[in-house]
Amino acid sequence: MTESGVPLCNICGEQVGLNDNGEVFVACHHCAVPICKDCFQHEINEGHTACLSCGVPYQARTNRNDDDILDEDDDVIMVSEDHSAMDSQPSSSQDVGLHARHLSSVSAVDNEVNDESGKSSWKSRLKSWKGKDKNSKKKKAAPKDENQAPVPPQQHMEDKRPTEGDAAAVAAPLSVVIPISKSKLAPYRIVIIMRLIILGLFFHYRVTNPVESAFPLWLTSIICEIWFAFSWVLDQFPKWCPVNRQTFIDNLSARFEREGEPCQLAAVDFFVSTVDPLKEPPLITANTVLSILAIDYPVDKVSCYVSDDGASMLTFESLVETADFARKWVPFCKKFSIEPRAPEFYFSQKIDYLKDKVQPSFVKERRAIKREYEEYKVRVNAMVAKAQKMPEEGWTMQDGTPWPGNNSRDHPGMIQVFLGRSGAHDTEGNELPRLVYVSREKRPGYQHHKKAGAENALVRVSAVLTNAPFILNLDCDHYVNNSKAVREAMCFLMDPEVGRDVCYVQFPQRFDGIDRSDRYANRNTVFFDVNMKGLDGIQGPVYVGTGCVFNRQALYGYSPPSMPNLPSSSCCCCPSKSNKDVSDICRDAKRAEISAALCNLKEMDNYNEDERSVLLSQTGLEKTFGSSTVFIGSTLMENGGVPESADPAMLIKEAIHVISCGYEEKTDWGKELGWIYGSVTEDILTGFKMQCRGWRSIYCMPLRPAFKGSAPINLSDRLHQVLRWALGSIEIFLSRHCPLWYGCAGGRLKWLQRMAYINTIVYPFTSLPLIAYCTLPAICLLTGKFIIPTLSNVASVLFLGLFLSIIVTSVLELRWSGVTIEDLWRNEQFWVIGGVSAHLFAVFQGLLKMLAGVDTNFTVTAKAAEDTEFGELYIVKWTTLLIPPTTLIIINMVGVVAGFSDALNGGYESWGPLFGKVFFAFWVIFHLYPFLKGLMGRQNRTPTIVVLWSVLLASVFSLIWVKINPFVNKIDDATLADTCVAIDC
């Protein structure tokens, strides 16, 4: 602990200490700058006899103690050890090599090994991961070699005084917030308020003017309109204060990559997740991995972990080939600054690849590497073709031993380290980033939690092997499109003023292979360019599952460093707390105590290993983090890294131990730590939990998209994607993490941010009023009734004002966001399409699953296909989700025809009321038009059109006859008797 009144050294940050007389040690008696004995002696040994602060020579009397000080330091002058995480390269991977495909290439350890590594004595295991002796302070002042771990800039002892350029580099900002100009934002906010006022007046009119002749229809419309207004408020107000951000990666390099000094950039662990190589092609996953390995970032700071949750030998074999090709691809990318650095997408670009490439050898080398890539693709595709059918005896490796993952539901944990600092180098002799294959253990009877469980396994494995302070997770089909993406994120995370309370930096998702008109709003431009910018001005964007750089400490469930303790009582808005809120407060308080204990353990150097083990066992860290002391030890290191004394063989054992299927039992994993369980949309839930603890997130939108992926462009596949998202929202709504009440007592989640999260869980319920509202036009046209009474002048002004406010709000939103009107219109169309299909089924499926335990699946069946650029777009896949929107289109088209028939039959006076009804019906048809076009496929697909129009015409003609005869001309018997003329035959 810090002694009272003893200052800290300006160089190393440690206590200055006391001299022999018990007084505070003073190096320079002229300016009294605080410098500890170790740093002072280092200056003397380097021949610097003048104070760095004032330039006055040190007093002669202080040199009388030089010999004594030197004697104390004699035993610590040694060759500097490499503190980097890459030193822990497991020896097994070195012996195996790249192309070793036999049992020894897979570290498969069963439960006996796990128990042995997980339950050994505290004392021996603490020695293995801590490795800190009593002279740790003096080692900090020892000379450094070029491989030594980075030391923070403020701890460097320079041979000369800092120059003005160095000071400017440190003072230069890494990022700035660019608020939206008032000329754009002020009118936008004014119109929102005006629209809110108009909505109030509109509902007052609607409620006070019921339609007695069609009361059920009127009541239904009122309920639907109120819900739509509520949904609009939830969606609109979180966009109240949008911001833009700008990064300065040059300033980042100037501050942390100074010439002649060790690189100070933080290490990053990349996570890539895949399950089934037959559904997620290995070539796509390989391109993602290659783009990571070739990223513009220091090699020793990058580690790529590939999670194979299907334990597929095909994935493993493809990674072997990928590691081999990376030795050629990585130096080519870095030599010629290739963008993007995924070969499949680089070679498919229809651009002039000679632009800005002035090296004479570029064309020759590009041809050579393209030929190498084509050969690599042939090898990978051959493996895919061979893997289509598994042999009866299962897959066998080259040495004849069976593949441990032949049973994907019952197999041991497997880890293989490719490349790396001590492994194979590239063709130019340079080091390559580490590539690690991980397949967690799976056994029957255990809950594995799908992607969330796989990500948590990667968190623990990476903590044991490399322990980078930051984690970047990507889906297997999202490659790095901007090689400087990590530097963009570091401009926020490594900024001491900005990054202290940032839990993650989220990048927008961008997609390849989408049709030019984006028929089904696959790009989600409105969400990523409007909603996320708005959230960035509050507490930060939501986590969307990929393209996100995490602070590892935030994943461990800790609160941000600057956040005060939770209040003992609830906020004024929630005077009566539920039991869940009380338990959450107690849990957070316990976590704060654990965090404090960890900090104390780091600071108390006078504790021996036995005392530390007692403290660790008393805090109950095993109940939180699990039984691996190696992993617990990694949580002590805020700046990451693996201890220099770590044994590579022991690290592999621990890595296998932490991915065992029983490791998470009776721990906080999935509850408070890592990716949170309980929903198929674990991304929303994980980000929500972090921000409830007080963390904030950052939205980073570089000019060149950071990552790009693929999206389903087929109608049925797109609807099933939306169904899964909506089902996850329903699961969160019915769980204890519902944003309506979770975390209210702490007050750490801002109210506008809470509104945004509430919107993410209630939007599927909009499908119920939406499908009712889309049915009303057809009913009105078929029955001759309407939901609105005869309009007065005031009512006409209200309706006109409401429509104008909607239009003006959209226009002003487009103005500050930069989104095109086509993107906005496509978003509106798919909001209706998804609402009346996928969201509707998600509500019923979620209720059945959460309340009755019934899990229903809607199958997709392909009916046709075409081999064109966007052939997938025109495939007709019949699924249950297509029924509701198809029905709505048919009945509204029938209603339009019936309405015009009614007007023709009723005369001139019938055309006025018809206008409002037909306008209402066309609103539905126009919004469902992309769905109708998707059902038809290509325009030359005659069978589909013939069948569809046959059904439509038959329904129209039959209903027209019914409409005209019995329902329109309603004449009672008395009227008929009066009008009939008797004819005397």
C-alpha cells in the first residue's frame, strides 16, 4: 500500500522511498523533483550527472551512496526477459509444423487431465503464473533489449530532454467528436416536437369522434395507431443528439510507435467463429483469417483464434492450408499496401489494380500470388468435395488415427497453434501473427449455449495463451476490408481521456453481393447510419455481434474504473425495488470487492505466495471465474500479457482445462461474465449488461468500411434471419434482463439509452397491430364502411399536418445522416414485410418457447434457382413465413377491385368516400410490392406468374359478384312491394 506523504517517482511511477535516515529520498536538492533510488542510480550508471528537470548537477553528497546502491542492484543486472505474450508459444506446436496431420497435432486432453490441472494446489500454481520475486521494482529500472515488453510512455527514461515534437505528439488528440451542425439538428428537433404535439391533437380528435356505424373497425384502428405512436417515440427520441467522430491514426503512431523505441500499441486477440463448414464454406472463413493475419498492425500484437464449434476435420485441414498460403499472402499485402487483404475479394475487384502501384515488380508478383491463390482454392475445394459424405468409420488423419471430433456432440477439447512468433516465418523471413485452432469439449448432458458459449471459451483460451487487453470478434464471413481498422479502434481505446470507461468500439456492418436496389433492405443502412449515430451521442451504440473491439476487463463483469459504487437505495423513479434489483446490487457490490482485492494484490509486493493464495481463496474467485488459477491470474493484468515464467506445456494444459464442458458450472460465466446466455441474440444482451454497469461504447465509422460480410439476399432466407433476431428480442423481453426494469435501481443506464433497448425488445409486438392495420383497408372496401368519419376543416388540417410532419422529419433525418431516400423507402417497405411475417411468427414462437417450452421451426424449401450474378435473389423458397403477407396482398387487391366496382354501381357520390379507402389499400400494396416481386421471381418466369394471377383473378371476379349483388343493393321487402308494378296478364 502507498505510504502517506511519500511521493511517486516521475519516471517509473513507484514510491520514491526513504533514505538511511528515514527521510524521503531526494535526488536533486535544487528542484526536489521526485525520483526513486532505482531510477536515480540508472541515471548515474548512464553517465547523466545533471537533473533532467532543472539541469543542475546532482549534489556530491548523494554520490556517496552510489556504491551501496550499486551493490544492491548487482544481482538484477541481467539479460532482459521477453515479457510479450508471444513467448508463451506452446512447444507442441513447434514440433508439429504446419502440415503435420496426425494425432500429435491435436492437443486432446480428457477430463482426467482437466481435473489434474484444475484442482492442483494453490501455491504451486500461483508460482507458475505470477513468477514475481522480491526484486520486481528493481527489474523495472534494468536495461531493456529490443524484445522486452512495452513500457508505458510515461515510464521511459530518455537520454535527452523531451523535444517539442515529442510533447506535441503526446498532446495531439487521437479522436474528436464532431457534433451535427445546429443548422441541421435544430430544425430536426423542432419538427419532432411539433410532430409530437400534432399526434396529441390527432388522437384527441380520433378518440372524441368515434364512427358509430363501424365501431369495431374504428376501435381497432385507434388501438393500432396508439401503438404505432408509442413505437415511434421509442425509435425517435434516442436519435435526439447524434454525433460523428473523427480519428487520427497518424497521431496514434506518433504517440505509441516512436522510432527507435519499443512499440507501445496494445495487443489484440481476434475471434472468428464457425460451426458447420458445409453451410459456412471454409474458403470464406479462410479469407477472413487471411485478412486478419495481413492486417496493418505489429505482428507480435496480433493473435487469431478460430473457434470450430462443429469439431470438423475439414475446418482444421483448411486452416493448415491457410497457414501455408499466409506465408506468401501476408508479405505481398504489406509490401504493396493491398486493400482489401482478403484474396478472394481483392482479386474479384473490377478496378484498375495498377493505380497507385509504382513498384516495377508489382505486376509480376501479383500474377504469381494470384496463381498461388488459385492453386490454394483448388486444394481447399477438393477437401470440401471430399467432405460431403463422412465415411462409416469416420474421418482418419494421415497417420491412420481417427479424428477426435468425429462425433460433433461428444469429443474432447482440441487446440492447435499455427504460425506465431517462434513458428514458421513468411517467404521473406518475417514473423507472422499467431493462428490458433480451438474446438471446445462437448459431452452429452451439458448445455453448451451455441455461439455465446463458444465465444466465452475463446475468452478463456486467449487469456491463458496470449491475454491481449482487447478482443475483436468477427463472424466467419466478415473479413477485414480496411487494414487500419484496429488502429481506428485504438484511437479510442488507448486514449487515456476517452478509453477509460469504454467497453467496446462498434463498427458498422457493410455487405458485399447485394443487388443494386437492395430490395429487402439487407444493408440496414437506416439502422447503421441513423440509429447508431444517435446512440453514440448518448451512451454508445448497441453491440451487433460482429466487427466489435472489446475491452477484456469489461467482459470480465467489472464496472468501469471511474464509476462510483452503486447507491444503497433505488432512484426516485423506482421507489419500490424488486427482489431482482436487490440481488443485482448485492452482486455488483461483491464484484466491486473482488476488483478491489485484485488491485490490492497487484500493489502489495511484500506479500509472499502463501499469503496471496490465502487472499485469493478467501475472495472466492473460483466461484466467479472458474477453477483455473492461470486464468484468474490473467485477470490481474490490466495491460494483458502472459508472465515471463509461464511454462508453455502448462499453458496448453490450462487452455484445454478452461474449454472443458464442465468448467462453467457454478460460475458466473454467461450470467455476469463474457457473452450472456439466455437469448439467440446474445449480442444485444451482452452489450446491454455492460452499459447497465456504467460502461459506454463508441461508434467508429471510418471512410473505408472496416469490415465487410455477406447477407442473405433471398426473400425467404432474409425473413428467417429477421425471425431469429425478433425471437431473440422476445426471449430478452420474457427474461430477467428485460430493459423495462433490469438495472433501474443502479441508475447507470441513461434513460434515452434505456428507451433504445426497450425498442429493441418490443418491436416484434408491433406485428400484431400492423397486420390488423393492413387488413382494415380491404375490410373497409368490401363492407362499404370506413374507420374515419366525415372530415371537418379542423380534422383535415390535423391529417394534413400529420402527414407533412412525417415527411419533413424524414427529410431532415436524411439531411444530417447522409442516408438516401431510396434506403429510407426500402427500410419502410421491409418494416412492413418483416412485421407481418417474421415478427408475427417470432411473437408466437417466443411465447410458446418461453412459456410452454415448445420449440417450433419453420423449414425452407428451394423451388427454383438461376445461375446469374444475383441468382440467389430470384430463388423461390416456400416457407410458412410467406403466408401472411401473401394473404394481405390478395385481399387488398381484391378490395381495390371491389371498391371500384362499388363506386361504378353507386354513381358519382360514391367516388368521394372511395378515395380514402383506396389510398389506404394502396399504402399496403406499395409497401408489400418487393414481397410480391420476390414471389414472382424473374419476369420471364411464366409458371409463377400464371399461377399467382389465376388465383388473384378467380378471387377478384367471385368476390365482385358477391359484393355487387347481395351487399350493395340492400332492398327490403317493403320497399320492393312499393316499387313493384303489378302486371295484369
